[in-house]
Amino acid sequence: MNSKRLEISRLFHRFGFGPRPGEYAQAVKNGVDSTRTNLVTVPEIDLGAARVLDPVITDLGQRPAPNSKEIVPFAIAMRFQSQQLILWWLDRMALSDHGLTERMTWFWHGHWATSIDKLNYPLPMFKQNKVFRAHALGNFNTMTKAMLNDGALQFWLDGQDSTVKAPNENLGRELMELFVLGVNRYTEDDVKAIARALTGYQVVRSNGNVTINQNRRDSKPVVLLGKTAVFNGDSLADFLVSRDDCAQFISERLWYRFISSSEDMTSDFAAKASFADRSIASAVTAMATDSSMSDSRYSLVKSPVEWFISACRALELTPSKLSTPGQLTSYLDKLSQVPFSPPNVGGWPAGEAWLSSATAQYRIAFATWLIKQSDLSVIKNIAPSARVSKSADWLGIPEWTPRTQNALRASISDPAQFVLLALCSPEYIVSA
Amino acid sequence: MDTLSRRKFLKLTSGAAAVGVASNFLSLDQIAQAAIDRPLAAGTPILVVVTLYGGNDGLNTVIPYKDPVYFSSRPDISYKAETMLPLDAELALNPNMAGIKGLWDQKKVAIIRGVGYPKPDHSHFSSMAKWQTASPERHISSGWLGRWLDSQPEDPMVAISLGSVLPPMLAGSKISGSALPLGGLVIPKGALATQCIQLSKAARTDSKLMAAAATSMRNLFNVSTNIQPILKMPAPVATDLPTVNGGNAGGDSNLSQQLDVVAKLISAGSPTKVWSVSLGGFDTHANEANAQAELLGVVSVSLTRFMSQLKSTSRSNDVTIMIYSEFGRRVKGNASQGTDHGTAGPMFLIGEKIKGGFYGDQPSLSKLIDGDLAVTTDFRDVYATVLESVLQSPAEQTLGKWAGRTDFLTKV
């Protein structure tokens, strides 16, 4: 496989949500270095993203009693706003001119995986999403502090119920295991200690506002990972994030989501050293330059949302304008990936988990539905005889296998079937 | 399946065609034929694995109802003794598990107490990975039933998981199980089908993951051809349960829908030896008593109904159900009327051939290890017995050399 085409394909599909028509061919002309610099340099202004207006998400207040008169408008507003929230984010992913910010926001959503299914209010999830975006390429220590003050995360992991009388270990354990250090890099005694250090948070569920109730706080010193101290949220973040295990863990997670979910991280993976000052941007840039990026062993399955957004970009479709939004979320749900609803605090699965016979079927149904809403001019404007060869550039694929070329060639006079097969091909489902 | 039921089968599926669900009459016959071509041989044992995700609180499932320490450790989340369903002088079932209590009374339920593995891990993900890979000591990527699949002839029908994401348990190194979403699979037709099948062929330059993507497309055609018509049949009748408003008492739940599909497919003779179903939501850090009772109610009602449905088929003696969760929960309650992640918990094995009763020792509430129950039975003892006695395969190829067994099955 041509390594230049491979690396540029990976840059588009992994550091963004895939190319728009024409972008990949142009990038191949420009070369790897120029493409990489473009993709990892966030511009001051993103006109595409700016076209997506923020949704109106309000504090819906306390849930009215069941069977009361007020419950109906409440439930309607809840459902409408939750849907607007999902469409807003999908639009940002599909319409941004520069993909990296939304791509990293998506990464952090899977990292600090919080589900609206427990919150049951859209506003805290909206606020959390803005925290992810604000820190997407910022400093990880600052992000961790912001996340400890994030109402959605606190509520999701029962922080609001954790008191000096009976600390709840949920948030503390996951903070070490899934967010900052990685599993088994602490003891069960550390879990008990960190739970005490994190007591006292209180959350207004409907709006995500966080306060600290000193009466519920355990203000005695704890012994955490060998250090005896009275921690608060900020000092706890400082302490955990400064540990070597944090750099190891975050680079492992970057590797898992950007390089390979099935092969182990290499010992010299460049993201780790570049994370020394906890700069996420440095780690991401180093990762984009790492030798693994041109190593053909490290293919990666696109998750359903990644696959859907890249198809929207290729077909120049706007998610919120698809008919209907309810059908859109239903397709995403069938593929088991709806934004704001990760399956659990560990985030979305990866790799072969997305490659079952069931997902194969839903992908076909989903793509069929999408294609009906596109005028397909992007393919119709190519002469039939050139469709097979030019479609690899259109979708940002390094090369079609002979297998897929045969299927596409048999469909050159049927643009809808041609596009369907291209979108459902192994070469498009998997980032080579 | 005999010819009479095959005709019935075709009638049902062509009925579906009339309302536009399927449009190709000719291939219906072929599809039906394919599903009937190689039914599971009569008497072949079938395993149904029920995974309870989130860490089911074993102490509020099989409750030491005479132990004052139980009540004092969790005053906010213990049940009232008089509502529990006593199994013997020391242990009682959760008040919402009347159905399983009924099966227990019929000696069809084995409860393995204190099940876990060495050096318990309190992380959902690590602990579930240990259970599903059956490798608590070192991380491996294949699942225990996936490794069993590796030893079987390749056939996407042998192990099927309900739902669209395949659990790691069914991922082998060479062969993986299939996923079947509720509602079944819709298979492309005509020219598109021909080209989809072309896409599912292996290509020389495929990476491992691209090859897996191609295989998933191939399995779609294999599995859906065989299963789709059967899904359109009504579920087997639960012969001995009262019917309320057209459905059996207890109401619907996702688990009961999953088990409905399994019952239909077992009844139709699907060549499937392992089924996987699941229910989530057991991570009861807060407000546990009601939430967990509701979930256990779903488990109890769905499985009782499933057992009853099987009675109207010829397969009821062949099915063994295994229920597990990634860990139990801390003995002492927390401030949120919930419990944090713990260690050992009970496993349930249910079936006509089960030797009902308790196995393994009940972990003591007064001899805790760091606030947690001691593990008294290794889950690999149970797996080894399941592999040998249910799946009739050597345990060693899946578990390595493992000596422990749990004798919960009547020898044939």
C-alpha cells in the first residue's frame, strides 16, 4: 500500500471525521507534512462550525409529579431539548471546516463517559460538552479540575451522595481507574482514601450546578498513594495528574482510540514524552507524527458515529436536516452509539465489537436511508468509467481491494447502489 | 423439524410476505429449507448464559436472613425478613424472586455460593473481562466460550448473542459468535445482495480488522437466511403460567424479549449450542433496594417464563441456564442507600437436569477481607463443569489445566 496515501487517509479519518469531496486528492498533492500541519493546527476561526448555532437548553427544574398536569409539557421539553443537543453536536462534527477540535471533544466524551440516561436532564450534559470542547486540546490538569466541578460527572458517579458519614467510592475509583491513572495503579486502600477526599460535593441535577457542603466533607487527612494530606478537588487533581502513571495512561488511551485498539502501545510512542507538561495539544501533535501512523499493522474500526459523520461529510449532508431526527437517533441506537449515551462509565467499545452481523445489517439500512437524502451529484458528476478509481479519493481511502473494485464496477451505472457499497465496504468501515 | 411443521413454517412466513415484510416468494422456500436443513440434533445440550452487568449485589439476592450482621451492616438497604423467600434455615431469596423460588422448590436451581476469583478486582471492566475471558491472572483478548468456538467447526449459528454488540465472552482467536439484534436481521435482496456478498469476500491485502468487517457481512447472510423466518413465528406458549391481558404476568422487559427470541429459535431447531442474553443496571451505588428488587424481579419472571415456554417444545430437558455478574457488592452500605463494588457473589444454574441445592460455602459476614466477602468457589470450577457436562468438550483447551469442578448436573 502507498504509505503516503495511507498516512494521509489516517490523518483525515482519525484526527477529523473524514474528508469532504476533493479534500483528500488535494492533500495527496500537498504531501503528508503539509496535510499533518493543517490538520493539527486549529485555526482561530472555523466558519463551518460557526454556522451551527447553539441549541436553547434550559433549566427544566424539578420533575413534576407523575400524572400531574405539568408532567406533559415537562416531558415534551425534555425530549425536544435532548434531541436538539444531539443534533447540535452531530452538526458540529459534520460541518466544522477543521475536524480536530470536535474529534478531541468526542474523544473526551468517551473518556469521561457520562450518560444522559442517568442524569435525565439535557442542561448538565450540554455544560459538560462545553467543558470538553474548551479543554479539548488544553492542559489535562486544568481539564481534570474542571471535570471534578462538573455537575453531570458528579451526579453520574454519585458524588452528590458521598458524605463524611458514608463516602461513596464510585467517583473516586473511576477517577483513578478510568480518567487519570489506569487500572491497578493504586490499591483498594487508595480507593477508600480518595472516596473520603471527594466527599461533600452537591449537585443540582436539573442544571448541573455544583457546590461544596463543608458539613458533609471529610476534612481529616487521608493517605493516598503514599501521600498524607487533606485534599480538595484541585489539589487532588494536581497530585494525581502529576504522577508518571497519568502520562502512561493518557498516552495508552490516545493510542487505543487513534492508533490501535487491538495492538499494544509501543514503548516509544511519541505522545507519552510530549505529554510531560500535560499539554494535550503537544501529545496529539506528537501522535500525528509518530512512526505508528505509517505502520500498516495499526488499522482501526470506525465507531458508528465516526462512520456516520464521515459519510455525511462525503455526501455533504447536515445531520439535523435529515428526515427525520427521530429516525436518525434510532439508526444510531441500533448501531449502539448515540452521543451523550455511552453504555457505561468505561465509554464506547472499540474494534471488533462494531463488526457483528447485526451492525453489518444496520449499516446497510442506515446508509440506504442516508443515500436517499442525497442528490449523489458527487458521484453522478464523475464519468461512470472513472467512478471506481476516483471514489477512493472521494472517500479518503488509500486503495480499494480487487474484491471491492469488482462490487463497485458492477454498480457504476447505479449511483445509489455504488455509494451504498462504497460506504459499507471493509475499506471504509475500517481506517486502514 | 418435521414436514408438517415445515409447512406451518412456510405458511407463517408467506403470511408475512402478504403484509409486505418480505417480498420474494421463491426464496422463502429456500430460506425455510436452509433453516430446516440442519436442525440441532435432538438431545443436544444447550447453554443459555445470562450476564447481569453492573455487579449484582449477591447479599441482597441470596440473603443470610438469620444473620444479625446482615441487618446491621446495611440498615437502609436490607429487606424485611418476613418478605424474603426462605431457601433453608440460613438463606432466603430476594422478595421479588418468587418465580425462581418456585423452580428451586422443584429442585431445578443450583446456587453456587461465594463465587469469584483470586485477588478480586473492583473495576467493572477488569472484573467483567476476567469473567468473560476466564483469565483472572493475565489479560488475554479471547473469551472463554470464544476459545470453545475455536475448537468447533466454523458455523455462525453455533453461538449467538442477543443484541447488536458481541460480548467479549464469545470472541475466539479464530472464530467468533454472532450477534442477533432484537427484531431480527433484514437481508438485502437482488442485485444489491449479489454485490454485498461480493464485498464480504476475503481480499489478500485485508488487515485483520478489514477481514473481520468482511466476515461480519458474510455472517449477516448466513445467520439471517436461517433465522429470519423463524423470528416471525409466535413465541412458544408458556403452558403453566397464568396469562394476564395477553401476556404472562410480570410485564415485558428487554430480557424477556431476548429470551422470547431464544425460546422461538430453540423450539425451531436452530443449530445453536450457546446463547447469550443480558440485563444491565445492577451498579446500585445509590437507592439500591427498590432498583435491585425490580431488576431481580425481571430476571426471575423472564427466566421462569422461559423455562415454562421450553416445556411446550421437545428441548426443555436440554437447556441449562447460567446466571452470573462481574462481582458482588461491599457488605456495608454507603450513604446513598446503596453499596460499592465488592467481591464474591452467587451464581445460579437452572434447568431440568440440574441437581437443585446449594454448592460452595456461604462467605461469612464476620470474616471479611478488607470489608469484602471471601471468595469460596472459583468461577472456573463452574465453567469447567459447564464445558464438560453441558457442552461436552474438554475443559483444558479453554481453561488450561484446571482441577476444580462443581457437581451440579445429573449425569446422563
